[in-house]
Amino acid sequence: MDCLACVALSALPAVEVRGSVPCLALAGCGAHYAALSYLLSSSTGALVYLLLEKLFPLVEEFLKGRWELGAKLLEKVVERTKKKASKKVEEMGTLGLAAFVALPVPGTGVWTGALAGYLLGLKRRDVVLALFAGNAVTTAIMSLSYLLQSP
């Protein structure tokens, strides 16, 4: 796969740098592509947060009035996200959200972190800082794990 295609994967939810870095490693791409992946993924998370600020209330209101199943699904996503992130964020604030984003496991990352930051009422600046910091840790973990495995 082309190196830029691997970088583009980092903007996708559930893939992010956790999928992009292994793709880059398998494609034999240089470390600068991992840095591009990090920037794209982190920026995507920040954009998701900004969109949530503007659109989430509108979507929530629309679904409540017109599509009961959609409203219930959204409510489940909100509950799950709050449950996963709230303890860390309540204990450590912005650092807790960064730690949540940094965990290289399914269900964490910049997309979920952006949603969690929005739902938990954190300031925009703090959420964006946490997304970039947490994603830097994830990128480092993923990159190091592939560097250590190479012959």
C-alpha cells in the first residue's frame, strides 16, 4: 500500500494511528510518515470536537423528535462514552482525557476522546490539548513497538 494511503487511514474512526502506523511499517515507509499520520489524526479529532460543539445539540434534538430508534442509539453511545472516560477525566481533568486517548486499545482514541471531552463539558482548549498529547503518546507507542520488532 502507498505510504500516503496509510497516512490517510489515520483520519478514519476506529483506525486512527493505531492502524495507520502498522500499515506504514508494513509498507516500509519512513518515520516522517508516522509524524504526518499523527498530525492528520490529531487534527481530525480536533475538527470532530468542533463539529460536535455545533452539530450535536441539533442532531440530538432532531432524533428525539423524528426517529426514536436513532435517539436511543445515540443515547447508548453517549452513556458508553461517558462511562469509559468519566472516571479518568474526573480524577485528572485534561491529563485524564489525554491518558484515555493515549491508550492503544479499541474504543479509545481521538474520535472517542473528542466525544468524551464534549460530553463531559471540558473547555475546547483543554480537549484539543488532550487530543494532541494523548495521540502523541499512542503514536510513540505504536511506532516503537514496530521499530522494536524489525530485524
